[in-house]
Amino acid sequence: MSTQLAAYSTSTGEAVQFWILGSVAVIGALCTVLMRRAVHSALCLAGTMIVLAVFYLANGAYFLGVVQIVVYTGAIMMLFLFVVMLVGVTAADSLKETIRGQRWLALLCGLGFGVLLLGGIAHASLTQFNGTGQANAGGNVEGLATLIFTKYVFAFELTGALLITAAIGAMVLTHRERTERAKTQRELAAERVREGKHVPPLPAPGVYARHNAVDIAGLLPDGTPAELSVSRTLRERGQIRDVSAQALGDLKALEQRAEERLERTENTPATFKRTEDAAQ
Amino acid sequence: MNPVNYLYLAALLFTIGATGVLIRRNAIVVFMCVELMLNACNLAFVTFSRMHGNLDGQIIAFFTMVVAAAEVVVGLAIIVSLFRTRHSASVDDASLMKL
Amino acid sequence: MSFPLLTATAALPALGAVATAAVPARQRTAAKWLALLVSLATLALAIVVLVRFDPDGARYQLTESHSWIRDFGVRYELGVDGIAVALIGLTAVLMPFIVLAGWHDADPLETGSRRWRPTQGFFALILAVEAMVIISFEATDVFVFYIFFEAMLIPMYFLIGGFGDRAHSQGEEAASTQRSYAAVKFLLYNLAGGLIMLAAVIGLYVVAGSFSLQEIVQARADGSLTMATSTERWLFLGFFFAFAVKAPLWPLHTWLPNAMQESTAPVAVLITAVVDKVGTFAMLRFCLQLFPEASKWATPVILVLALISIVYGALLAVGQRDIKRLVAYASISHFGFIVMGIFAMTTQGQSGATLYMVNHGISTAALMLVAGFLISRRGSRLIADYGGVQKVAPVLAGTFLIGGLATLSLPGLAPFVSEFLVLVGTFSRYPVIGIIATVGIVLAALYTLVLYQRTMTGPVKPEVSAMPDLRVREVLVVAPLIVLLVFLGVYPKPLTSIVDPAVKQTMSDVQQKDPKPAVEAAK
Amino acid sequence: MENLIALLIAAPLLGAVVLLLGGRRLDAVGHWVGTLLSTASFVVGLVLFAGLLGKDAEHRTWTQHLWSWIPVGDFQADVTLRLDQLSMTFVLLITGVGSLIHLYSIGYMEHDERRRRFFGYLNLFLAAMLLLVLADNYLLLYVGWEGVGLASYLLIGFWQHKPSAATAAKKAFLVNRVGDVGLSIAIMLMFTTFGTFAFGPVLEHAGDASEGRLTAIGLMLLLAACGKSAQVPLQSWLGDAMEGPTPVSALIHAATMVTAGVYLIVRSAAIFNGAPDAQLVVTVVGGVTLLFGAIVGCAKDDIKKALAGSTMSQIGYMVLAAGLGPIGYVFAIMHLVTHGFFKAGLFLGAGSVMHGMNDEVDMRKYGGLRKYMPITFVTFGLGYLAIIGFPGLSGFFSKDKIIEAAFAKGGAEGWILGGVALLGAAITAFYMTRVMLMTFFGEPRWKNQPTKSPEAPSAEPAAEHQGAHGEPHPHESPRTMTIPMIVLAVGSVAGGAFFDVGDRFLHWLEPVTGHSEGHSPLSALTVTGATMVCLVLGVGLAWAQYGRKPVPAHAPRGSVLTRAARRDLYQDDFNHVVLVRGGEHLTRSLVYVDHTLVDGVVNGSAAGFGGLSGRLRRVQNGFARSYAVSMFGGAALLVAATLLMRAV
């Protein structure tokens, strides 16, 4: 009787833990899906995984819990982050849908699928429930080890092979062979002239005497930012800081003060003032 | 508490992941969603192993992790090379399955 | 286990096809001779079959049986009854003539390219068709039959689409488009039929648990296998549909005129004289034996359809301007007679139908091949382009006339025997249908004689004034056919004696008796 | 002795095969070979005849079983020949007249480069005709029946380069085909009725069958007879058949083939005896044709067509007699034989005239020829006297007997039929006298004018050797042509008397056909008197119109009846409008239907599928994610399905 009861329920502590962490996990998952920037999604996912790791431990899968934290959260998610940085998160990943009806279909399918799955689980008669007590009697890791190296040894070997293949495949895919020799300065220059645009070198970023960061576009004479002066990656990420407005504002303020100091009439050309001002 | 809840949670996460795969266009995020689904499965496995009182479920989960790792490696490599060629990581840009 | 004669008969042309296809591109003539020799050797084997076959012996003779796909009880079962023997004979006899008639049909127009080898392909395909036709005549396992019944379409498709008639009024590309249209039409029609049949075959297996014709018939006979009426009818329809397409029965006939019109004369003969016979043969062997009740149930409708084919085909033949189309519609009319004879469910009707298959094969071959020679000379298929050929090429005209007279089943020539048997057989059970069918006789005379009059008689047209008469090769093709026509018309006993027992068997399967005469006058 | 029967057919058949396959090297001797073989057949016939006479009447039926032809179940058709008095009579007529005409053709076709083939066809015809009359069952008879049809097709269209000839040949064959359908249906009916179609059993058990069936069989046989014997309504082909060479017209379309219908009816006497309705129809057909042919014969200016009309009407007499039943059968055959003589003679005479006149066929361009071709004149004249039934000549006896029999039929029918027969006699006298006068008497209308009428057969061989154009030089024909004419003239003079004296013919034929003396309301003498009166009337009328005043060189417009008669009483026009035009329209519309409807349905469905697939193709937009959606949806469906499975 008591064993039955024990079989069907777990400690209240675990219950509390489940409800709290479970909601965290779900929120994390949702954020993974909904965050606009890949970086944020990655972080949310990592959070969810950690929660899952905790659940593994709670379920008596100590080894897996650890592996989850070390391998997944530690290695795989970091790999993700690397790639995100490498690729440069095209923040232009707007959530607006391009394929017509895709999103509604997706939500419909997801909803239906979820409902069905939950319903299925509810419908399923999961009667027998005996904890991993005696299974973990000889220690969880030892138990797993015995199984892996006896019953699942072939699968294990295969996964090894699979991993090696994957590693090599990744290398092959990312490795790029240089087929032709690098172009010399001269050739590049000649090419530029032939193309006819940007015959002079690209403009440098930064605004004279105020900002010199690489992500700040230089200003054209009319005060508009020159996109070309920022490196392409930053451009793609849209991480260009536009200072044209405030630069112009500063200029106006400066002139204001100058006029207040030496009472000048209005009808003098700004340029002259500018030079004169500079002469000071 | 009935540990079946773990299964409910797994199902929920799986569904969320699947939906994410469908609605996100950034390949990396899509991959993350796949990972989410895999993890959901793992949770289910672990729960099952606890129910049945043997470790086979955990073994399967373990293998899943290994495979997932391999898959991530290759997948990310593909994404990188894709990005190299077409300067974008959006899955929609690769709509070459149409003749 | 004696020498597998039937397998050999089918395998020889198959191997021949492979060998012919393998002949290097330069040796075109060698390929032709090889094909001719193979077809002659097959004829020899067929004659051996004919000799070894004992009309009064067991129902299926020279049987072979090996397990093939054990899980589905598919057995490689061959065996011939009289009907099959007759038709195998027909096929084997016609083949050498077809090869000989098509001697130059596949010569490449521009020579030189060393990898292009149409001639080899042409003859290889013809031999392949022969092999498949023969084995589908031999197969007593429904599944085996089905496979070859369908596989036949592939070489036929290429023969029609790849080696069209060079005599084309409007230019080459128009010709090729029409050709591919005809080929695709042929393929689609027959595939549709075949797929429905496949469903029926599977259904049969589900119901009967076996593919073996003999087993099923046996089981039905001793009552160990009973089919629900509706099931039997559906299965019957599935089989019949395929066969009705193959042996074009109105309204499933429209693929035949296109196919015959676009393909070269020998291929056209191959279609009507040989391949289509598989359809009618299969009605006789499979539809009637497997589903006797359903056959009886469907008889009235089928007879009406056959009747329509007879009259309709003949009327359209009268209306044609194209020689080959005319022959095609005439064939449709004749197939109407065959089907009518089969489903008249009388000894005379079914024997007549079987004889009809053989005779129609020979007579159409004679007519169509001569027409082919004629067309190849003038380079046009239009009747209006001819006139007065009789004065320029009397032998050609004479053979053409004899072919035509055979087509209108003149007494003394083979087709008369079969046609009259079919009519009598039908009349004795369904008088009205029999009488209406006789309209076909008159119409046959009409279209044949009109064709002859417009092409052969009258003042000589300038285009045909230089037309050469038949060459030796062509005479070699036509003369034996004519001799055969006359012989079978005067002394058909050898054929009937082979066919009769098989027909009696079929009749007993369908549990039908010939109607008795009102007055018992015959001693 | 029996085994000689096959020889009758074999000889001419051999000739046909040899001549047709022989090739050019036989051109020199071909005609002699043909003639020789037909004569051989005649000799065999004589031998057999002697053999038959040697036996007493009951045992004069010989059969020769050659081989089993079509044995299928109960359907047993054998190739068996049967020689009895009836077929013997025909054998002698066919081979005799046939041989004579072979002889005649040697001269007539002398200048045709295809003479060998002509003789081949003639031999083929003889073989087929002999098979027809010697067959022991209806199916074998059918073979001969269509065989003669083929031969006549080939011979009518012998000058195939003439479209008119080719058309005429086709027409003849087609009309005959219609009749053949009747025969084949009759055979089927016999098979279903008696289980056999051999003469012996069928005729023996005819009485046991129901009258309805017998009537049906009889009518079908009549249809066949109409086709072959050019009886109304299937008579239209005979006139055009004159396109063929004249010997052909003499042999096939006067003496032998066209009488096959009469043979068929008489041979099937037992069946008709059991079906009075059918008999009535037969007599009606005979009577109508009798008048029809005669009227047509009166109006034609083409000598051969005039004779053709006369043939039609004479055969009408025979059919009428055959329809009368046992009282008429014998006389039908007797008239058939005598007619075979004098009509063949008349045709040969006509041929001889044309031969001398550059193949001119228009009698209005003849006249006064008796001085130029005396032999032709005499023989033709004797034939003429015979056909109009001049007392003492063959026609007198045979026709007289038929008229008597018609009256003897009794009742109103008897009177009507008898009257028709008498009227026919009168008209016969009229048109034959007309022909005679226009051809041989009066002043020559062919002097100093090219008599080559444009539509005259351009390639009649005789045309080449004497200037086809310019004034003709009438001359007597060569001996090979005159001898047969003389022989036939003798036959047509003496035949009737020979048969009639002591009812030789009656006793000879009775065992086969049976005979019964009808009780005529009029005495034989009265009938003869009446016939004489009609004869005189007819001759007198013709003399008044063509003898006294000169014949106009161009036909006057003439009365309505004349114009109608010239156009075969508009029967051809009817056929043309109803059958030919209608048929063309029918076939055209059917071709259209086949292309648009039957084929259209198929092509339409194909197009439909094409469009559908094109629309479905849009779904494949190439975006991985939309494929993923479908995958996911599929997964969902699978889950649902499993749950459903578990639920139920």
C-alpha cells in the first residue's frame, strides 16, 4: 500500500522544484523562439538546458545531468555563440513572415501537435512506476558503464565513428582551399580603376576631433554619414552609430556662443566666421 | 506529484521547439530549436527510465546527446559555409529546392 | 524434368534481341540477318511446340512450374492449351515477315555517326516484343502474365515513338510530334488498363490466395473457393477493362488509329496482328475461366459494345482518307467480331473467335504490309494521292486486292471461316445481334473495294506512273501469307482440331451448352 | 464414276491458277489453255451425264465427299459435291455455253494485251459457278456464290482504267453482298433450326420445322436470289455491269450467274413448299421484275443495256415460275436453259455487231446491218424469234408453260400473275423487235459520220486495229466468233422442242424438284392463243414505230414513262440520294464524332490532370520551412491516427 503510494508520488520538495524550474524552462524555451537576436535566443536556450540538467539529476540520472551541463551548456551552446559571432548576427532577422500563411500554419500545427501529444500522454496508462532506486544501487555511472560496454557496445562504437566523421566533415565543410594566388596591391589598384567606383581608398571612420571609434561613420560635407567608412561586418549587423545629428547640433551651439561673445551682425557668411573662428 | 508531469513538460518543450523551427528564419536559431526538441526528448527518456526503474532510457538519452553534438557540429559548419557564399544565414534565401 | 520447351520458345527471341542490340553500329546488315535468323529459329521452336502438343491430351501441356516469389505464392508456371498454341504459331509465323518487311525501315537517314544505331535497336525491340507476347501466351500464372502483359508496352512505345512512318505529308517535325503523341497515347491507354488490372490481380490474390490459374479454376470447380458475386464482378471488370483496351473495344479504341498511322507498316502489323491478340486471348483464358459467373453477367453489355465496334469501326473505315487509318478502323471492326465470338458463349463462337485471331493476324499482315510497300514507293499515306497503280504495278495491285478480299472475308479465304463461325455462334444464342452484325460484312466490302478502286484503278496518276512493282524481298513477304490465307480458308481442320478441345473446356468452365436446334435433322 | 465430279471443278480451277500465276510467258497460249480446260470440263460433264442416264431415276444422285471443311462442335461443314439431275442440267449449260464463249472470246479479245488474265478470270468464274451448282450444302454453295460474285467483279472491271468500269464492278459486288447477307442469315437460321445445312437432311426434314422459321429462311433465300439474279429491289447493278466485255455479259450476266438465284430457289423447293407466304413474295418479286426489266428494255438505246433489261425480265419469268411451287419449278429451269441459249446468242450477236462497228453501242447509230454481217444477222434473228416465243422455237415452249402455270396457280393470284406474264410477253415482243429493227433493218445511220460516241469504251480492243475514228466499215466477225453464235442459235431453235416433246425435261427433273399439274382455269390452247395475240400486238406496235418510219439518229424526248425507263425508273437515283449521299454524311459525321467526342473525352481528361498537377506544383515553393510545416503536420496526423487506433 505504502509502496504503491510511494510509487505514484514523489517528495513535495521535488514538486516545488518542478513547478518553479519547469515554468522557468518553458519561459526560456519561449524566449528562445521569440527573441529577435540570435545571441539572446542562445542564452535563453542555455538557461533552459541548465534547468533540464537539474531535472535529470532529480530523476536520478546523475551522470546525464552532469553531461548535460558540461557538454551541452558548456560546449555546444558556446559553439553556438561562437558561430553567432562569426557569422555576424544579421539583426535584420525581423520576425515578419515572408512565406504567406506560414506562421499560422506553423502555430496551428504546433498547437494541434502539442494538444495531441499531451492528450496522448494523459490517455496513456502509465501505471508501473518504480524509481531508479535499485537500478542506481551500484552507482549510476557504473550502471551506465556496464550497460554501454555490454549491451550497447556496438551502438557506442558507432557513435564514436559518427563523432569522428562529424568532426572531419565539419573541417572539410569550413575549410576553404585557396585556388588562385593572392592579388598584389598593383593588381587590386588596377582592378579598382577598371571598375571605376571608389578609385580612391575608402573613407576612414570617425569624426574629426570628437569620435574615433570604428563603428562611427564619417560625415559627408552635408553632414550625412558615409556608410562606406564603416567595416562591412558592422554594416551588416547594423551596428553603425550615427552621430551626424549631434555633430551638427554641437556646431550650431558653438556658433551661437561665438556670436554672443563678439557681437556680430547676422549678415556675415558662416564660412568666413568658421575660418575666422578657426583662426582664433 | 506524479512524475508524468515531466512528460507533459517534455511534450510542451518539444512542441515549442518544433514551432520555432517552423517560424524562425535564422538558421542558427532554427538549430537551437532543434536542440530544444532533442533535449525535450532526452527529458522524456530520463523520465521513462525512472518509471521503468532501469537505465536503458538514460543510455538512449546519452546517445541522443552524442548524436546531437555531431549534428550541431556539422550543421553549424554548413551554416558557416553558407554564410560565406551568400552572406546570410536565412533559410529562406536557400530556396533552391524549386526547379 | 524434360527440356523447358516453352521457356526456350520465349527466351530465344529475348536473347536474340540482346544479341541484335549488341551488334556494332557499322554492321547494320548483320543485325538484320541476325534478327531474321532468330525469328526463323523461333518459328522452328514454335513448330516443335505444335508437334509436341496433343489436342486430345491434358488441358495444359508442356507445363513448367518453378517457385518464384514464395511469399506471395507466385510461381513461374507455363503451359499451353490449343488456343495458346494457335496464337504462338501465329506470332512465330508472322515475325520473320515483319522483320523482312521492315528491312529498310530503320536505316539511318544520314549515316556516319558511329554511336547512333537505330537499325539494331529497331530489330532488337521487335524481337523483344515477340518474346514477351509469346510468354504471355504461355503463362498460366496470373502474376507472370501480368508482368509481361505490361512489359510489352515498353518496346512497343519505343517502336511507335522512335521509328515513325517516313511517308508524312507535312514536314519532319510535325511528323515527330504526331508520332510522340501517338506513342504516349498508346502508352497511357494501356497503362491505365494495366493498372486497373493490377488492382484486380491483387484483389484476386487476396480472395483466392493464389495466382495460379489452374489452382483457382480447380478450387472454384470443386467449390473449395467461392467468391461473393459483387467481388467476382469487380475483379472481372478490372481484368476485362485492361483487355478491352488492349484489344481495342469501342469506346476505348482511339489509340489504335493514331498508333498504326504513325508507326511503320511492320510495327503497325505488330500492333494489330500480334500484340492486340494478347488482349482477346486473355479474355478467353482469364476472364472466362476465372470469373465464369461475372462473365455471364456482363455478356449482354459486352456483346452490345462489340456490336458497336463492328458497325462503328466499319463506318469510320469508310470515312477515312488515310490508308493506314482505314486499315486500323477495319481492325477495330474485326476485333468487335472476335470479342462477340468470345462472349457468345457457344462452341462455334469461341472457336470462331480463336480462328479469327489467327486469320485476322495473317490477313491484316498481308494487307498492311502491301500497303506499306505502296506507301514507301509514293511517300504518301493519302488515298487521294494514288490512282491507276494496277496498270503500273500489277503484282502489287493483285496482292493488295487479295489482302483486301481477305479483309472482307471472301469465302475460300481464311477469314471467312472464322467470321462465319462467329456469326453462327452468336446467332444461335442471340439472333438479333447476329443479324445486325452481318451489316459489318457489307460495310467491309464497301471500304475494301472503295480503297482498291481509288488507289489501284482508274487512269494512272503521273506521280505513280514510275512506280516499280514488288521486289523479290517483298514478294517473299507477301506470297507465303497469301498461300497461308488460301490454305486455311480451304482446309482449316488442322487449326480447328487443335482449338476445339480447349474451347470445349472453356465452355464447360463457364457451364454453357450450345443451344439445341429446333429440329434434330443432323444424323 | 462419282469421283469424276471433282474433275468438273478442278479443270477450270487449274486453268485459273495457271493463267493468273503463269506470267507473261503464257501470253501466247493462255487463251487456248483456258478454252481447252473449260471444254475438258464440258466433256467430263457429258461423260457424267451419260452415266446418269444409265441409271434409273431414283439413283441419279451422286455425291462425292472430298474432305471435312469446318468441323466445330455440331457445326459440320464438309466439302462434298452432289450431282443430281438439277445440277447436271446446270453443269451442262455452264460448261457448254462457257466453252463456246471462251472460243468466242479468243477472237473478241484478240487485241487486248491482258487477254491471258481475261481467260484466267473466265476459268475462275466457271470453277466458282460449278462449285455453286455442285455443292452439297448451303455453306459450300455460299463459297461458289461469292466466288462468282468475285469473278464477275473482276470481269466487269476488267478495263479498270475506265472509272466507269471500276465503279460498275464495285457496285455489282456491293449489291451482291447485300444479297449474300441474306444467304448467310438463311444458313444461320438453318443451322439453328435443323442443326445442319446440308441439302439432304435440311430438305428432308423441312416439313418438321415451324412455318414461321421456314418463311424466314425462304425470305432470306429470296433476298440472296434477288441480289444475284438482279431482281427488284436489288436489280440496279445489272445495267451497269454491261461495262464489262461483251462475252462476260453473255456468259455471266445472261446465261449462267444471274440465274443462280433461280437455282437457289428451286434447289430449296422443300423449304418454299412449306412457306406459302414466302412463295407469294417470290412470285410478286418475279412479276414486278418481269415488267420492270421489260419496260427498261424498251427505252434503252444502248444495245447491251436493252438486252440487260430483257435478261432481267426473263429471269423475272423464271423467279415467278419458281415461286409458283411444284407446278412451276420444272418450267423455271426449262426456261432458264433455253434462255441461256438464246440470250447468250443475242449477246454474242450484239458483241459481233459492236466488233464490226468500232464498239459503237448506240442502236440509233446502227441500221441496215443485215447486208454487212449476214451470219450475225441470222443467228441474232433466230435468237430474237426464240425469245419473243415464236411458235416452235425454244422460247415458245418454255415461256408458254410458265404462263400456263401462272394461271394454274388459281384464284385471284393466278389471274393477276397470268395477266402480268402475258403483258410481259407482249412487251418482250415489242422491245426485241425494236432492237432487231433498229440494228439490222432500215437505212444505215452510220454512213459518213465518225461513230465513236465519246463515252464508248475507249479501250475495247477491237478499237485499235481499225481506225477508232472515222466512218466504220461493218464486217463479219472472224470464225472463232461466228461458230459459237451458230451453235447457240441452233440450241435456241431446237432446245425447246427437244425438251418439250414427251415432257423429256419434266421427267428428267421431276425426281429432284417434284412436279404437280395445276388445274388451270384456262385450257392450254387458250393460253397459247392469248400469248400469240400479245406477241403479234407487240411486234406490230414496234413495227409501226420503228419499222415504217425511219429511226431518228438522236433520241426524241419521249413520254414520261420513256424518260423514266431510260433512267431505270429512277431506281438508281433513289439509291444514290438515299444510300450513297446519306452514307457519306453518316460516315463524315461519325469521323467527326470519333475525333471530337470519343477522343475528346480522353484528351480533355488528360488536359484536366495537367492543369491540376500544375496547380499542385505551386505548393512546392522551394522554401525548406514550408516543407517542414507539411512534415510537422504529417507527424501530427500520424499521432492523431495512432491515438485514434488506440481509442477504438
